[in-house]
Amino acid sequence: MYERRNIKVGSLIVALVGVFVMLLITVQPIYADAKTTDETTATVTFNPGDIDLSQVPAFDFGTQDISATEVSHLSTTATPVIITDLRGNGAGWKLNVSLSEFSCGEDQEGEALASLLGSYITIDDAVTEAINGTNASEPANSDSIQINSDGSETTIWGAATDHGLGVWQLEWLANDATLTILPGTARATVNTATLTWTLQDTP
């Protein structure tokens, strides 16, 4: 009787051990497949803006004496050119300027009286600078720019493809702009010409 009871107890222990082993095999820890990293995205969509010739300079070369020789007069103003490109397409741009003939009033027939024939404006040491924290490839400018008073266009600033996005200024000191005048062309009055600035939306 005692021996039979031991057999039953032993069988029960063996059965319990077997069940415990099966549980160890089949039951996995709940954290075995838990993720410790993941990835998401951040997106933003922009509407295209405009390209704008935000500021252009006027030049004042002061009051001078008429000279018997060729002479250059320094500008008394130093307003920079500012271009804003918010198109967001990196198409580039180009800025041209032309200078009309100088005139000093009208003749008896009401026609403009020409003066300062052959004169030209020179801008040296112009510097390109980013504005408002613009972070893009900068446009290029020439070290020396000459604008003839014959109405012809001169390219003074340009941005190649993927350059010149954002806000940029072309700046120079007042004495970096000069007006060169040939003898025998000045009239003893105010002599005025028109600068025409043209911004093209491609390089």
C-alpha cells in the first residue's frame, strides 16, 4: 500500500515536471518582440512665391565745376540693389541695367537737350551679401561694372541655376561709383539721365 502510494506520488511529480518543462518551452516572455526604435516622417509643402526687384539705387554725383579734361566724379549715395527670389524653383535670374543719354532741359522745339555725350558710370568693388539669414548659393557679380550712357544694357548681377534663392543685396560704398565725363559735353545746369533696371527670371 505504501509502495503504491509512492508510485502515485512519483508519477504525479513526473507529470508536474513535464507540464512545467512544456510551459517553459511554449510560453515566451511578453517583451521578446518589443520595438526599441521606430521611424516617422516630417513633411512640409510650400506654395511658390515671386521674384522681386526689391530695391535699386539712384546716383547723385553732386555739384561740380566744368573741366577742360576728362574727369570722374564720385557718387554721394550708396544705396544697394536688393533682389528677393521666393519662387523656390532654383531657376536663377539676371539683372541688367541701361543708362539713357544725359539731358539738361529742352531746346526751343521742345526736344530734350543732350549733354554729357560719351559719359559712363563705373561701379567698382561691389559686394554680394545675403539678407535675413538667407542660406543658399550666392549670385555672382563683376568686380568692375561699366554702364554706358547710350541706352545699351549691361549685366551687373546674375544667379546661375540653384543660386540666388532668398534675399540678396549688391552693395558698394558711395565712392566706389563714379561718373566719367568727357570735356566739352557738360552744360551749366542740372544734367539728368535715366537708369532702367531689368530683372530677368532666368540666368
